[in-house]
Amino acid sequence: MISFFSFLPLMRCFRLAAALAGILVATAGLHGPAQAEQVPSFVQNGVLTICTNPTLPPMTFVKGQDVSHPEGFDIDVAQALANRWQARLSVITMDFTGLFPSLSAQRCGLVMSGIIRTPAREKSFDAVTYQDTALVVVGRKGTPSLTSMDELAGKSIAVESGTSYITRLGLINDTLVAAGKPPMIIQQYPTEEQVVQQVLIGRVFAFVSQDVELFFRMRQLGDKLHVLITPDIPDYHHFAIYLRPNAADQTQLQSAISALETDGTLSALRTKWSVTDQSTKNSVASASASSMFDWNAFFSALTSAAFLHGALITLSVALISHIIAITISVPIAIVLNSPQKSVLKIVLEGYVSLFRAAPTLLQLLFIWNAVPQFFPIFREQWFTPFLATILALSVNESAYQVEINRAALSAVDPGQELGASALGLSRRDIYWRVIFPQAFRIALPPTINEFINLLKITSLASVISLQELLAVTQIQVARTFAFTEYYAAALVYYLVMVFFFLFLQKRVERRFAWSDRKKVVSNAA
């Protein structure tokens, strides 16, 4: 007869096997969902960052006055992706031409801005399709429809800068020239609303866009636009999300988009933003529909928080950049004004020549997009468009300010320095008490003129997503198409700032004048 104790080892084996089975089941359960919901590498620290151009409705645009919160089909799709990966969505807005350089510089994980999937772009980036589309050629109402792209020979066509339309139209032009026909005249404009405006005012024959974006414009502008032709070009059938080359990330993104398509999320968003609805039954009245000046839109823009904030950003960037530029330029001007030759002088002359020769926009893009590829620290969140703009404008402006200061120092009579030296003043006191006060009076007018010019140059910062005054204006124009009203409001802000500094210039010049000529004449009489 087998005793009870003889079963104990067997029971222990069963318990051990059950425990091992439980562990295996739990591990399998953990690995299964983890693989299905694995977070792509472009989601950093629980944040999904996308780059987009907020002037492409209905894909991405600003619906209200708050330019820091764009809306649209792309934004909602990005939010759905972020929710799926349990991440927070961060949206960086910028000019279209800055999207792919920013992606390369790792400032964002994805580019989503109604961008066509083309083989040329896929040579440098991975892409995942998420929306069907088609290329359209659009003209004003009453323009006869076309049967072939060849009928555009010799006509002016407007396109948005940085888009693939330029390359495509160039290929068509090659075909036209080979057939003995005149090529199309391609005109490039920085934003889509400016492209559309060229057709509305009759400056160009037609513009090239995508049907999805055209649907929004037709609802916005009523019957002012007319599709001339929808050519069947295979490379223009899909919008794509772009990411840096990474096979695993591309697979995970494709899986996520497929899941959103299967569960009906994308379908619901298409309905919400009418990206496939060509009807104009939901047309809304817009300020641009009337040829009269809309005073309500003008005063609304003039008093809006968005315009005020944009003007403050513009003013802050100009003031800080110019103060830094003056601080840098004074010691450089002293060294360059010295008659002695030195290695330092040669280096500083090269510095001045380099930054005066290179375009300001190029310097700005280089600092924002190229420098982070050499120094990863500049990819961090602390290096904002505000700081990048100040850095770029400071070094650029200092090169011009050096020449102003050097000319002012050279204009001071050399006898002043000799006389001060004869009185026993130190070199430091000679400059602070004798040279600088006289040079300041000479340098003041061109310095303030240079600051006013810098105030206007700040508008270049819109290409790296700084929401200064002109960037805010362009975003609002894209939403409302009220060109005249919003540009007029921006003009008022610029005039107020410029006239204030012109007034300040007069006051300061009068304060530091050697004498008042009228008083001298009256005293002499």
C-alpha cells in the first residue's frame, strides 16, 4: 500500500509545473500587447512631436485667433496616433520650406501637412500613406476647362514654394519645349493662400493644388474658382506622413494608420473636415467674398490678442538682438580701428565680411536646421525658435553695426585722443570720457536706422515657426482670405513701432547735439 508521503514529491512537481506554466502565460500575455502597442522611436519621453504648416486648410490651419493651437484633419490624425501610443501631442508650426529640414534636424518625429507621397522625397525619408488625393489645376470662374496639360503652354501658373509641383511642372515644360511649344511660366509664392490670390486678382492663369485643399477653398470662396483639369499623375494620388528612415518605425506607423482606418477613426475625421466632399452646399461667407473693405475684420485683427502678441514678439526679438549686436560690435570696432596689424584683426575682418555677405535668411536656417546636426544639444527643447532667431540676428546685425561703429570712431578727430593723452588720462578714460561720447553722436542716426531695418527683418523668422507679427498675419489670412484687412492691420502695428523709434531718434539726437544752432545764432546776434 502506498503511503500519503509518497505523493508529496509528485505533488511538488505538479505545483512547480503549474507555476512555470503561469509564468509562461503571463510572459506571453505581456509580450503580445507590448508588441502590438510598441511605441516608435520617434516618440520621445512620451511626446509625439509633429511639424506642420498651419496655412493648408483643411489639413492644418488656425481656425480661430489662437495661432498656437492649429486644427485640421492632420492635427486630429496626429492626436489619434498620440492617443494610441499613450503619448502627448506637440505641434510645431512653420513655413512649408522648413518642414523637411526640421525633420532631418530631429526637431520633430513626423511631418504631417497635406504633403504628397513622391519617390523623390522617399529617397531621403520614409513615408506612410493616410489619405487619397488628386492633383488639380484651378482657374477663375468662367475659364474654359482644359483637356490636356499641353494647353497650359505659355501661360502663367502659380505654385507654392518648396512643393513638388515645381519639379512636376518642370518635367511638363521639358515636354512642351521638345514639342516646339512655349513652356509654362511658373511663379512661386510662399503660402497657398497667396497662390490662390494670384488667380483671383487675374495675375496668373491658374494655380496647382490638391483636390482636398481645393474643396475647402471652394466652400470658402463660393463659385469664384473652377477646376480646369484633373490630370492623372500617379505620383499625386496620396498624402503621406513622413519620418526619418527607420524600417521598424515605418512598420509601426503603418500598423497604427491601418488600425485607425479599420476602426473608423479616419472615416469619421474625413467627414468632420469634409476632405472628400466637393459640394459647396456648406459654403460659408468670408471676408474675401466681397470686394469692399471689411472694417469689422480690420478692427477685429487690430485689437486681437494674436496680433498684439505677434507685435510684442517682433519688438522683443529686434530689441534683444540689437542690444547684443551693439555689445559685440563695440570691441570689434575698436580692434579694427587700430592701425596695428594682428591675427585677431584678420579674424575679425573675416567675421564681419562673412556675416555681411551671407543672406540673413540663410544664416537663420543654418542655425536652426544645420547646427543641430553637428551639435545635438541644439535639438533640445530649450533651443526655441525665439532663441535661434535672436542668435542669428545678433551675429548678423553685429557685422553691420561694426562698420557703423568703426566709421564713427574714425570720424573723431585724432587730436582728441592726443590731447586727452597729454592730460594724463588712461586709455580706458580716453575712450569712455572723450572718444565714445563723440562717436556715439555720430553713430546714433545710422544705428537707429539699422534697428528699424532689423525690426522688419524679424519677419524672416516665420520660416522656423516663430509666431512674430507677419507670421500671425499670414496664418489668419489663410483662415479668412481677408488679405487687405489683415495686411492693413499688420501695417498699422509696424508703422506705430517704426514711428515711435523715429520720434525717439529725434529726441536723443537733440539731447546729444553739441549745440542748438538757433541758440548760437541768437546769442551771437
